Amino acid sequence: MFIVVRWGFFMGKIVVDRFNVKASLYLLTHAHTDHMRGLRKGWSKGPILCSEETGRVIQALYGVPKSLIPTIAPGEEIKVFGAVIKAYDANHCPGALMFKVEREEEGDDKGKVEVYTGDFRLNDRMRGILHEFEGADVCYLDMTYNNPCFMFPPQSHAIQQVIEVLETCEGKDSFVGIYNIGKNKVVKAVSKHFGVPVYVPERTYRVYQALDMGEIVTKNMEDTCISAYSRGFLEKPKVDSPLFYKISMGYTVIPTGWACIMKPRNRRGRRIEYVAYSEHNDYYELQEFIKTIKPKKIVNFHRGK
Ligand SMILES: [Zn+2]
């Protein structure tokens, strides 16, 4: 599918996952905060090109007007500001995209191909389109787990492990580490398996509503004994938090790629279990991606994270 989009008559700069600079078009791979630096309430700097799901999330969280959110679906191309931009499913959080940008404007960059992976995890569907990235001039790459010690099981296996851990809780309060957006597959599977919604804080609830996944979560703690919060909140609940006692007496499972280097631990008498669930590539998937597409240059945008 090929769409030509024009906003006004000016030609200008395109930036990806960055909102604290002036640009004519902002590309957003997905709605994780480390990819939205500079995006604030009252946004009016310019159009943000993203998936429909990501668009709904940034409307819900930042009130970005719909008129400033042109959307693109995986497989679609847009020709704008002297570039052809194509989107691909990133197999990360809901709505996450990868972009290929091919420069068409006259000048030194004419014909230059850049791939912006955002965060992603290789799967068989993606393997089928990797030839489209082959020989890219620059690949801005998610290298979060670029170490041979990171080897992840399929997500379905990890989700099953999370459920098995929660089954041992026997109706006690139990907690799962998630993000506002991301690890939704875990929440969905847990809700389905136990037949109850998962309690999430207000901001996370708004994101699930925006993603049409509101039925698997609740804002009412009385509805369920399973709650989901951020990993940091669960690992170190603040002593003055009204939830401190509940979390301290409960059982916590953290699905994270970092599980490969973490051990189950007891913190102040409570057990925290880590499960190697990841929405990023492990080291071996990353190597496969690089060897297949053979980019001329790689930029690790997570360096220094
Ligand atoms: Zn991410």
C-alpha cells in the first residue's frame, strides 16, 4: 500500500523517537517512555507518525490531538518530506513498529536507506521480511541484551512459567511486574487462566482502555487477588506506602529478560521470582538479525541506558 501524505508546503527534518528537538515530522516506534523523551501534555510541535494503537495511547496519556497523529500500519509506505517511510510490526509492545526510511531528495543522502528498529523481538513473521532491510546504510538497533548470557525461551513458555508461579500462591495476594504498556500478553494470559481481572494502577488502566484491553484489568482491588505494578515498585515498596504490608506479605513474580542474571530472592521475608519473559531479542536472535541484514553501519541507541 502506498500513501502520499503532505502537511503544508515545507520540506523539513524527520526525527525518530525524539521530541525535544524541532522537526517537521516525528516518527514514534512505540509508546515506552525512553522512546518519547520530550513528549509532553499540550503537544503542538508537529505531526507524530505512529501505529493506530500507539496513537490511542499518546492521546490517552498526553492528550495529543488526533489531528496531529497520522497513522501507519505494518506493511504500509508513506512518501513525505523527500523520504519513503515503510512500517513493520516490531513484535514488542502493542502497536510497536520498526521503520525503514529511504531518502529520495537530491543531494548526498539520495538513495540512503536507514532502518530504525525501535525495540523489537525477532519472530518467524519478521524473518519473512528481513530481506527488505538487507544492506541498509545505517541500522539504529535495539541491542538491550547484547551478551551471550541472554538466551530467552519462547514467550509462550515464559508466560506458562508465570502462571505456574502464581498457582503456588493459593489465593494469597500475588503481584506481577509489568509496564504501563508492554507485557500485556502476560496480563491477558493470567487473567484468562485465573478467570479474574488483574488490578492495575490508574495510568496503566487508561492505557489498557485505549488498547481495547480494558476487560482484563480492573481499578478495584476487591475484584481480584492478582495485581500488577512496575518492577521497581514491587522490588522496593516504600515503607510509607499503603500497599507496603500487602506487597510484603504477598508473592511477586517479575517477567523480565534480566531474569537470566537474577536469582529468586527473599526480600524482607517475601519471595520474588524472576521469569525470563522478554519483548526484546536475546543475544542469539540479535546476532541472527545482524547477520541476515548485514547493515553497513550499526548504531546502538540503547548505549548508556
Ligand atoms: Zn520498548
